Amino acid sequence: MNSRQRRGVILLILSVLCALGAFAGVLSVVHNVNSKVGPEVSAYRVRSDVKPYTALDTSQFEKIKMPKRWLSDNAVTDLRQIQGKIAVTTLRAGSLLQTDMIVDQPALQPGQQEVAIMIDAATGVAGKITPGARVNVYATFSGKSNGDPDQSKIIVTNARVLDVGRITALDPDTGKSQNQSQSQQPSEAVPITFALSTLDAQRITYAESFAQRVRLALVAPGSETSVPDKDRTYELATDK
């Protein structure tokens, strides 16, 4: 092997060693980055602006993934944390949701009182009504005398739900109003607690006692909840 060939072999060996060194350097950098980033966890970002004192629901947030070490200790990682909460300030779109942005929803406002009634589990709740939800309360009444039409009435609008109890089996011999037949009596009911004005509390307790059925209609957040007086009573005969 002449001197030129020896120089070529030496350069080839140096090239291989340099390549191995560069590869080892890349692996080291990747390992270092992974060690700094760490495992990813779920967090939640605000979809669009949320006004202060607005009741929160899951549709207002989107789930994202980010390194756990980059999250603050008060970041919300489970949307069950927003149940029964309101925004304490304006939540800006794109902001990462944190626990210091939300507070417990006040149970009662001035002039309100807490009222609980039993609602038919099959027709009144359907598992979708939770604390903090807004509902309209419907009640159906039979005619006062023979020949009078049955009526459906909106008893209360925009009632705020404070609590939803456990489903309870009812004794068929108790809790039945004079207008309910045995077949109409629900077999299971759920205690629902509302925050209501004095007048609305009277309306809803009257409906629980004397209506054939009481149903809750979930109101979408931000929807118009007022109902004109002329539209609060429905009779089949007048439906056109």
C-alpha cells in the first residue's frame, strides 16, 4: 500500500468516526429534549370568549395535549372540575383554563329561595340535567270539569338547578295527587333542587302536587328563555 492509499484509508476512517460522533450527538440532543418535555397530559382551551359570571359547560372548551411539566399547578385537566362553576372574569378565546378563573356558582341570589321537588325519572330528567343547568318547567293538567280541555302549561321559565339527587323508587300508595291515576304514577323519581323566586316556588310546588305530569326542558346556554303569556298554555283543540 503506497502513501496515497494510506492517506485515503485514514481519511475514510476519520469520516466514519465523525459520522458516528454526529449520530451520537443527535441521539443525545433528542434524549435531552425528551427528558425536558416529559409525558403529555390533557388540558383545556377556551373555544370562544365567555362572559363573567356565566355558568360553564363542556361545550365552551376544547381538549388539547401538552407536556405535563409546562402546565401550571392550577390548570384544569378534568372538565368535571367546572361542574357548578361560573367564570369569575372574561375567559378569552385560546386561553388555557385554570382553576383561578372559575368559582363556585352562588347557591341563591337575593330574593330567591331553595325549593326541591320530585320529578319523574323517566320523563323529567333523562340524565342530562346537572347542577347549574337552566330549565323550563312544563306541567299538564286535566280539565277542571267534564268537557273542559286538558292543558299543558309552562309553569316556570329559566329555573336554575342547584342540585340533582339520586333516583328514588316511589311507594305507589304515596305521593299521588288527586289528578293522577295509578297508571300515571311514576315508579321512580329524582329530587331536583331549584333556586326560585317566591312566586315561581309557589308555581312549581303547585304543579308537583296537582299536575298530571311535570317535565323539565333543558335550555341551551345563551338561549332566549322568556315566553309570552299567550304561549304559556297549550290546548290541542286550539292548535292550528
